[in-house]
Amino acid sequence: MQAKMQDLARVRWDDIRLFLAVYRYGTFGQAAQRLGLNISTVSRRLSALEAVLGDQLFERTRDGVVATPMGERALAPAEAMEAALGRLVRDLSADESEVEGVVRLSVAPGMADVFIAPALVRLRAKHPRLRIELDASVRASDLTRHEADLAVRVIEPRGADLVITKLVSTRWVAAAAPALVAATGPVSSWQQVPWIGWDDDLATMPAARWLARCVPDADIALRTSHFGSQLAAVGAGLGAALLPTPYLAVCGLSPLSYARALEPDVAEWPVDTLWLVGHRALRSAPRVAAVWSFLLEELRAPGDAAG
């Protein structure tokens, strides 16, 4: 064990920098170009680092390299070293370290389509060397297993390895295309308009449960769990839907007017809280910190404080 520790103590920052370049760019050629080295030097130095660690960091393939489990485990502490060095450089020189590399961001499909993807042009303008991998699937990525670097979640995650801050609280409202709202006027019954709802796979959502309680199945004109399709159908005038308030202005929709007798139902419209989540070990890495700050600027409502 002591001999092993002595070997690890010989690992230099240049070795870690080389490892990060290979991990981020996926090939020896691109990593070599970025570092100003030739490919054979990158290959030789990486092999030497693997020999010291006693395990492979990457599987070599015809198309490039793929991180091994050892390589995945090494990423977080390597980026922590990079972040620490970046802070040291900034403290001593007052210069910002260059933001570059890949950040994998996990966001629900609707938010990804309407808010995140269009905003990336502004992020790219600030940090042209930053690359985003946007996971817009319904399944929540596991940050503790490094399936994503950052995530925006409706349910507040728990975990000692996670850093969490509140972005905004939003209420769901019944909304429709302006022409449908104007033609219908204040509704005295939810059955006065057709509705767009969720399929069975999302039937446990609070908004889906409200719809199941208040709107008969016969009044559902469309069921789909694809949020983009819901927004398109509402915008086209197919029917009303229960939607988070921020989508109304962006998508040109109007809140549905209703009679006072429906206020008990309205009081049950859900409220979501959005949380920005990151892995504690990566939070200070320049690439992750840049995206974290950008998402706070884009998504946090004025007056909402960190959670």
C-alpha cells in the first residue's frame, strides 16, 4: 500500500490535464492538437499514467477512446484538481480561466424544447469552447453515477454528493389559444371546452390527476405524453390544457376564463418548484460553473432565493 501511494504521489498535473483532454475530446488526435503535442506523445504519457494507477483509463477503439469504469471514477477528482488550479490562477492573476469542454445537462422535454435549447445561443456567445449534451428524456439521469453533470428537476433530489438550489416556483393554469378563449368566454363547466391530456405513463402527475378528477374522459380530444405535441395542439386551437404559467407567454397562449363556481377546482391546480442540481465534486469545475451560473440567470425568477 505504501509503495502504491508513493507511485500515486508522482502523478503530475500535466498527466491529469492530458487525461481530461483525452476524456473530453474522445480521440488522441484531438487531445494532442489541443495540448500542442503529437499523438504518440499523448499515447505514451497516458500509458505511463495508467501504469502508475494500475488500471486502464480508456478502451482504445477504431473510432477513438471510451472511458473505462476507472476512467469514469477518475473524472470527478481530476476536474476537482482542475477547478482548484483555476481558483488559484484567478486568485493570483485575477484572470478568468478558459471555459471549455462538454457539460451534460438533464432537463425535462418541454423545458428543453421551449426554454433551454433556444437559450444556448446566448451561452455559446459567452463561452464558444463550451459544448452541451442535452438529455431531454423523461427519465431522470442519475448525477451520482455521472449520467449528467447538471440537471433541472421538479422533485427536489437528496444526497450528500449533490449541490441543490431553487430556481423558481410556477403554478399550472388552464390555458388555450386566444381565439378559443375568446370564443368560449368564461366557462361555467370544464366540459365546455375540449381538453388535451397525458397518456397513461404520466397519469400520476399532479396535473394529470387534476384532469382525471375534473374532466370526463369523453372531453379529452388528445392524449399524449409528449409535451411539445401538447403545446402544438393547444396553440392550434384543438383544446385547453393545464400548463405551467411560463409557457403561456412564450407559446402565445391565454389563460382560460372561468366562473366563480369553479374556484374550488382552480385552487387545486398544482404548483411546481424547479431545482438546479449538480454533483458536489464538479460544481467548481469551470465548464460546470459556467453553465450553472447561466441557468440561474436564465431560469431564476427575480426575488427567488437559493434553497
